[in-house]
Amino acid sequence: PVGKQCVSKEDSILIKSKGLAVVDCSWARLDDVPFVKIRCTAPRL
């Protein structure tokens, strides 16, 4: 919900150096996810 662009091949260097995290939740419960506690310097969809 905070990402402005999708993950692409160009992100491979970023993923290799910083890692990748996925939030798997229902859109109906999206407000329950503590996004303010999740550090994210390069948000993607």
C-alpha cells in the first residue's frame, strides 16, 4: 500500500544487498498491519 512501483529485474541488486520482505494479509485487515514499525527504504508493490 505504500509502494509506488512494482518489483522488477532492476531491483535485484537492492534485494541481494538488503533482502526482501513480504507482507501477506487480507485487504480487509490491512489496517491491522503495523506499517509504521516496518523499516522500508525502497517500498515496492
